[in-house]
Amino acid sequence: VGDRGGGLATARSGLPGDAGSLEGVEPGGAEAVDGVMATLATLEGEDLARYETFRRSQLSKSQLKRLISAVTAGAPVTEDVMVVVGGVAKVLVGELVTEARGIAGGDAPLTPQQIRDVYQRLLRRGAVVTSPTHTRPRPLMR
């Protein structure tokens, strides 16, 4: 997946014939990728730095493995499962931060309370799925 330097990079699957092209992308997919790339090209300054930080961030593999093991009753955790769960978790964090930034406005750092409030708002909207075994959602942060 792209370079780890400061510039934007395109993802490559590593499959034969993949040189970063959009060959084999389902109909409508190429336009979506073009739209994302056009949006990224307009980012400047702090927004670009924020995007780059988000792109490079990842969750701890040991914590992900522990979480997945707890949910799956100790079933073996493969690397592929960890990648998928890590990606979903990263999207959730991105949604929380984006929503909180929109509500808070300004450039001040977000507070834990703002993140909790946004999480509760997403729960009420049904945008966050909770475990059916819990009668009430557990707090995101204590």
C-alpha cells in the first residue's frame, strides 16, 4: 500500500497485472476512486496533515487480537480477521472524530466528553452496532 512518506499514494493489491491501475474495478468503482483522488488533491495544510495522520494510524495488534478473542470465545485469530476488524475500528474512529469536529467547530482539540457525546448520538441514530447480549451500551470511555 503506497509509500509511508509524506505524499499521497495509491493502493496496490500486489496481484499480477496490478500497477496501481483501476483495471478490474467493478462498474462505478473507477468514478468513485477518481472522486476520492480529486477530493484529496484539494486538501491543503492542516487538513492534508490530518488525513495523512489518519491514513498512517493503526490500532495495536495485541489489543485487536485480545478483543477479537474475547468476542469469538477464544477462537484462533487470523491476520486477515485482524486486518478487517482493525479497518472497521479505524472507520469508526474516523466517523467519531469527523462528527465531533463538525459539532465542536474551531481548531481546539477534542475532549473525551465530546467524543462520548458523539458516540451516544451515533448509537441513537443506529449508526453503531452493539452486541445483542448487552441490554445497554457500555461507555466508550470511562
